[in-house]
Amino acid sequence: MVNKVFRLADHSSVLTAEAVIIGAGFAGAATAYHLTRRGLRDVVIVEQESLPGVHASGRNAAMVRQVNSDAGVAALAREGAAFIRELASQLEKKEPAGFFRQTGSLLVASGIKAAQLREDAEAARSAGVPVERWDRETATRQYPVLEGAKLELGCFCPSDGVVDIAYLLRWYLEAAQRAGARLILEAGVTEIASRRGRLEGLRAGKFEIHAPLLVNAAGAWAQAIAGLAGAADLPLRPRRRHLFVSGPLSWVPRDWPFIWDLSTGLYFRPESGGLLLSPCDESDPLPRYEASDVFPEAPEILKEKIERQFPALASLSIRTGWSGLRTLTPDGRFILGPDPRLEGFFWAAGLGGHGVTASYAIGRLAADLILDPSANRLNPHRPGRFGGEPAALPQKTS
């Protein structure tokens, strides 16, 4: 291991902390929340942007979905969704109105995907999630927009819905700050220091922060952060996914569930008097990513999927569109746990679009693994599954 040691720069402010978290999106914010709840008060969150949640955490469809094919992801999604519903019940008489709209979800599929959805629905039911399996006739009777769609099976989950993502992210961050965490904005990480395979600290913006623990919650930039630290090179794939909003549609009620076709990867839900839609495309991000960037081929991908799968929507007019980042892994699971190479370096990345739903559980599991590294042996999201054994994490300081 090559030492990465920095010298104090001119005009820098030196901080010490028990833990430093890179990224103030859902992974970083929820981890800060749980660490401070578990007794770590001296936690610093550094964020490269001027606001938290500018990228993946703020540019998504805000959908809470519990039925998933991967057992490890599904378990965290159920836990996270239960927390969102509980928080919503606490906020019923407070602001914001409609923090969580429990509209339900309807996943539809045909062919091989229908067989998988049948298994996923049964697994969710066995885990206590209320789900209903619908045949084609039932689905189209409930939602005539599905008329003509190629579907064999529907899975309706009434406890899913749409959440206010800005409020949820702010809730985590403010709760962590009340418990002592510090949030530093506009502080991009430029150096990470280590000595003899052990993390020592980092430089972010004008700050030099000395800490024995670094949580890499940098989303699409997680690989770059690992490279600065000399940590493991893990197979993360940042991808751009587009969202579009139609013009007003008088026949779309606000209480529709989100409808997701697993065979084509197309979903839609009510939004702003029309529909919000995504073709679930996976485009390489540009070197400098901007939300206003819409790849020229993305509207065509959406159009082709609509015409092929949902002919009732073929005449839909698109009013606007934007893109958001999703960071994927080869097996669809998260990368959550201690690095295989660098002691004190902890991963919370590769959420693949599940960060909203699973955020509470991701933060809870991260705190569990940080405070009790032995639990990583049973962790299906451990970074070491891609090779190597995890390095040790520093024990909680007294």
C-alpha cells in the first residue's frame, strides 16, 4: 500500500472527527443519521455541490417500491418503506402536507419476467408485504390505460407510493445535525491521506479533516473517491436515466399507482396533471453532467417502448424532460461495507435507483457494520464479494 499523506495547505482549516462522510445524498445523510443516533457525535459530512441531493437523490421519480427480485435489496426496501410510512403518520398533522402518498404500485410483466414477478410477489407476501396477483383482465379492468398492453401478470402492492424526496433528505440531515453532525457544502474532495494501509483523513475544499473513518457515499463519483484513497477498484457503473413529463391529461387521476412494466423497463405515474414517465434507459454520463442534458436518443427510446407496450399512450405529448444518475453493480446489490484493501474506508454506494426507498435501512446497516465489523460476514452487500477480504474498521472511540 502506497502512503497518501498530505501536507497542510495554506489558508486551510483543520478539523478532526470520528467519521467523515463524502456525499450528502440519501446514502450519506441516512448513514450520518444512524451514526449520530448510535453515539458518534463528531461526524462531518462533505458535499461537493452547493445543495444536498443535487444528483441521483434529487433527480428521480420519488417512488417507494418494495417488491424486488434480489432478496437482500428487497429486505432493505421493506425496512425503508416501513420507516417512510411511520414518518408519514407522525407528520399527518404537520408540514408538509402529503409527505407520502400511499397510491400503491402495479408491476406488470410477460414471458420470463412474468415468471420472475410471480416468485417476487410470493416472496414479498411471505415477508409480510400485502400484494395481490392480478391477471390481464383484472389489471385492464382496474386501469384501462393498460388496454392493448402485452402483459400476463400484474402485482399490485397497496403500501407502495410516492414520497417527498426533498423533505426526506432534509429530515435525515437535520436530525443528524441536531445530534452534532456538521455539514460542509461546496467542498469537493481533492486528497485522501493514508499511512500503512490505514486511513488518516482528507482534504475537501478549504478543509483538512483528520478522521479514522471515511464513508464513501459519493454516488456516481464513488469510484473516483476510491481512486484518490487507493481503495479497491470495484465494478460500479454510473449511468444516466431520463425522466419525462407529459402535457396535462384530464383522464389521469392523482391517486393512480405507479405502473412499471418489467419486460420493457418502462414506468409511469401521475405528475403535475399529466404523467411522469421513464424508459429506464442506461446511457453513459457526459464528463460534466448537467440535469438539463437530455440525450437525443432518449425521447425515441421512450416513444418506441410506449408504442410497443402501451398503445393507449401512443399519442402522448411530452412537455419536458431531464436526466438523473444511477450507479449500478453487476449483481444488482448495493456496495455497502468495509473496503477490502484500506482500513477505515467504508463503502455506501451502488444503490442503483433504490436509494429513496431503502435509505433508512442503508444507513442503519452501515452503522451496524461500522460499529460491529464482524457483522460483515453475513452482509450480502459487502464490497469484498468482488474479491479480497475486507480491511478492518476502527472501533468506536470512547
